[in-house]
Amino acid sequence: MVISDYYSSLEIKQKSEFIKKVIETCGFSYPTFMTKMRKGSWSKLEREAIERIIKEDKHADTD
């Protein structure tokens, strides 16, 4: 899954929660998050961590 596609599919409140989780997990600032989101410039480890967050969020939605 492309991270930006997932992010675009979220509602405003969900986007805020997603951003918070990613920032806490990856340890970068909000402006860095937005730059990486716009450019799609995630490192391999960042991408793996974010995909894990997405998987957990999708699993939580089905519960």
C-alpha cells in the first residue's frame, strides 16, 4: 500500500491520530512528516514502521 493513498483516505480526526503515531514511532517533527508525505521519501525502516501502524489501525477498525 502507498502511504499517501492510505493517508488521503482518512478523515480529519484519523489523520491527526495517524500523524501522531508516525511522529512518535519514527521520531521526527511534523514538518518532516509532511515533507516526507509529499515527496514519498520514506526510508526503508520508516516505511516498514508506518506500514505496521497502518496494519494495526486497519485491524482495530475491524474489531
